[in-house]
Amino acid sequence: MPTKTVAGTTVEVNDEGFFTDPSQWTEEMAPELAEAEGIDTLTDPHWTVIRFMRQEFEEKGTGPTVRALGKTSGVTVKELYQLFPKGPAKIAARVAGIPKPRGCI
Amino acid sequence: MNTEQPAQPDPIEKVSVIISRGSLDEVYPGLIMANGARAEGIEANLFFTFFGLDAIHAKRHEHIKVATVGNPGMHVATWLGGLPGMSSVMTHVMEKQIAELDIPSIPEFVEMISDTGAGLYACKASVDLFKMEKSDFIEQVDDIITVGEFYEIAAGGQIIFT
């Protein structure tokens, strides 16, 4: 299992860079994880999405798709792609330290 | 010891999806491919041609139906599928199943795909053939373009024909 060091802590990730143990994630790690995805500054809407990803994962065991994010996070699909241009659900999951959401829509 | 790593194929960075048919089961796959590409951070453009234009036609995109005749995948006998109202009934059944899976309706899906930043284009030859105009389409349509312009837009990416 590959590992990487984030905010001074060693965490387990899979080949695609997603946390395999979301309990290892802390909010202090988010800025560094975001930077690796090309996001220099985490704004309030970024945090809304990141916390929503965490909450959904804790409740359902899986992260939301873009469609679900757009419907329920309070951030529109258009804004989601402005915040996370390289794929909102996928990138936000990496920054939020949860596995990649699976879903076709 | 052989330390060489197997070469990773290059990731797909751009796709152009062509939707050429106008029935429910022929429109959804292209929309799903385009939306899924954007979700992966892949640049995507949608090109609607021939009966696929109905998916972006303001008055028609809410009324796209499943073909119950000449569609063996439906497992409905041709004589039965041809009965009046059969296509509407089967469309209604399928729309219900689609909604249960939380898959958006076609109008909502097209709007969402536009919101993801994908380009939506109508084929000029088909628009001329059906005597349509830009005003016949939903506002999300970026442009009516020729096949040559399509290839310019599609340059450097993969083309998916549905």
C-alpha cells in the first residue's frame, strides 16, 4: 500500500491518490492536498464542498457524485466546476480524504 | 532483476461525443459519456446531428420516446410494439425507472452537461435539412457548426459516435 506524507503525517493512499483510511484525514491536511490538485487557496465554497463530502461519506459510506453534489450541497454544478475544474467529485474526494465516489451520473 | 515499469497508457484528455439518433435509448448513452468525461476532468464537446437534434430542440426534448418497433432490445413483439400508444407507455415506464435511479430527465441532463463546461453544438447540414434555426434550440446550444468546424473543435481528442 503506498503512503504519502501530508501536513507532517504519513497516510495510506491508493494508486490514484485517494485515502484508503479516511479516519487518517484532518482538516489541516486539506490545503496541502488541494495544492497538489492545482488549487492554491481553499475558499469558503471549497470548504462547503469538502465538509459535505466528509459528511456524506460518514453517513452513507460513499462520497456523492457531481449530480448529487449539485442537488444537495448548496453549490451549483456550474460553481462546482469552477471550484474543482478537474472534476468536482473526484478532486474534492481527494482533498477531503475519502475514496473516489463511484457512480455513472 | 527487471526494474522496468510497464508503460502506463496516456489518460484521455478530451472527447467529442456525437449524438445522431433521436430515441430515448439512443440519446442517454451519449449524454452519460459526455457527463462522465467532465466528472473525470476530461474536456468534452457534444455534437448533435440528424434526429439527435431533438435532444436540444426546445419544443421536442421533453418528448423523446423509446422506440418499441424495430428495437429488439425492448423484448416487445413488433406487432405489439406497433399498437397505438405503446411507445408512450413504454417511455413512461422507462422514465420512471430512470428517475428512481436519480438519473436526470433529458432536458435537465443536457442543461447540467452545459453547466459542467461542455460545449453543445448542432450540425448545420441537419439543421438546414429539417429547416430549423438557432431559435428552435435550447439556450445552452453554443453554435450551429459545419462538419469541418466540428473536426477543428474535436482536434487532439477522441471522437465517440452514438
